[in-house]
Amino acid sequence: MVVKAYILITVETALTKDVLEHLRRLKEAVEVHEVLGPYDIVVELETPRFEDVTTILRQKIRPIPGVRNTLTCVDVEGGH
């Protein structure tokens, strides 16, 4: 089964392009989009296990310089 999650990210404006580059290098990132609204970036992740979403957030996304806040939405249909 594939776990699909959408990560909504707010970033420091001056570092948006750098954050986008980091995120696009993540092998689990299926899509990465800069958006307008209350969030700056939306990332679609696909992982084999739910626990991997937490690990990716803690170890690969939140430590990126310029990331201020994240909101995670997990697809309840299981990536189908």
C-alpha cells in the first residue's frame, strides 16, 4: 500500500526558491508546487508506510533553512 500525504508549508520569503530546490530533490516528493494563499508550497508525498511521513517531516523537511511551519494532510483513500 502507498501512503499519500500533502504537506502545506510556509517559508521565509527570501528563501522560497532554495526551499523549493531542496524539496524537489526528495525522492518521496511526487509533486512540489509554489502556491499563493496562506501557504507558500504544497508537496505531495508518497511513502510505503504512514510512519515514513513523520520521519520525512522531522528529518528532511522541517530542518530545511527557511521552513517556518508545516501542515500535513494524509490521503484517507490510501493513495488509490
